[in-house]
Amino acid sequence: MEIVGYIAKCGPLVLAIACTYALVCRALLVPTNTRRRRTKLLALASFVVVPILPVAWVQVNTALFGEQFRRVPLEEPNSGVEYLRVFWVTPARAKVFFVLRHRLEKGHWMESYRRGEFRYFERGANGRWGATGEFDTVWSEFGTADGNTFPPFR
């Protein structure tokens, strides 16, 4: 994908961070006789920016790398990916959160259920991502897993 596509996917988030950054810069350039106003603006900017940064990190990673992981086969015959979030990527490994919908055989009391899990990937010698087989089930509609992620994605 071209850089224009990345900017289009991340545009609103980048704009929000840039506006907050501009607010912080403006607060720092205010003359010193308005110290109280500058402190209030910095406190407001930090309360807005700090909670957004982890979510922004995951959303930008998903926009940049999400399609690469969507194409990797998960080796589960009766499941489909509802959505995914890329939590971190290094040159050799990645951690991706998947929400999978599993279809069960007919006659079962549930037709399908959803499950959220982290999957780990390694980059092969050919440069393609492959599933390592490691996974951590975070939550499930069918079973006992009931956990959370940070930043929270359900």
C-alpha cells in the first residue's frame, strides 16, 4: 500500500494528536506573566494526550500492518476473522489481537460463538509472516476465558 493510503487510514487520529501538540506548543510560548494559564493548558493537554497514546499506537500499527496479518492462515477450519488489532510489531515478531467467530456443528445448542485472542507471528526467511502456534485466549462467549486487553479492545 502506498504512503497516501496509510495517511488516509490514520488521518483523523494523526490530526487529533497534531492539534493537541499545537495546543501544548502554544501553552509553552505564552509569556511568563501568564504562568497559571500555561500550567492549566499543559495539564489539559496531558489529560487529553496520555490516554490516547496507547490506543493511537495500536490503531496506527493496525492501519500499517493489519492487511499482512489478515492474509496469514490461522489453521482453524470453522472460524473467520471478525477484526484484528496489531499491538506490536518488531522486524522478527508480532503480537496481534484477533476476534474470531467460530461456527459449530449442527445440532449443537450454540450455532456460533466469538472469541478474542492474542496470536504471535514470526517473519520467515522469505519475509512473510507465519503463525508460531502460540496464542492466549483473552475472552470467549463459550467457555471460561474472561480477560481484558490494554488498550481495551473487545
